[in-house]
Amino acid sequence: LSKVGLRTFADPRNGGGKRNKRTTKDVVKIQELDGEEYIFYPAPKITVALLRGSLADEAGNISFEREPLLLDSLNQAMAAKNNGGLVVVQVQRVVPVGSLDHRRV
């Protein structure tokens, strides 16, 4: 919920951010909480995560040991997986199961 966008083009009473007549789906809606108006912006459903890892074993475990930044790779993968989506990881090479350091997976 946010007050950002009230009484602007993002306000559903002013078109709800629709750019043209081909846009028909309502994305945002007005909600009232304690007598004040807010715009509800729903979170997008994450269905694909594209990641970069160092090594992968044949069971699908990924090591990020040679990557400069981990960022939110695990969160992205979990979000896609929990939404029934796909996780795609580019790695330098695939190694046998059990050869990855378990502390770096």
C-alpha cells in the first residue's frame, strides 16, 4: 500500500496507469485503511530466475565460490521455484556429485 500515485495517472480513477485502449487489465486499486486512501500495487509473480554460478554438480547443486557477488541469487531461485517457475543457472563446468565444498553450495 502506498500514497504514491494518488490523484496521478496511476490512480485507478484516472486510468490506473493504462497507457492506451489496448490495456484493459486493472493493475492497481484503491484501498481505504483507517479512513485514508492508499493505492495497492500487487507484487509481480516471479516465474523465471536467470543466475550465474561457478560450478554445478550432477544433482543440481550450485557453487558461487568464484562469483564476485552473490546478491540475492538464493532468494531469486526460491521465488521462482515457489511460484512453479524455472531456475536457469549458467556455470563454468559441471562436476560429479559430492565434489563441491558443502560450505559453498
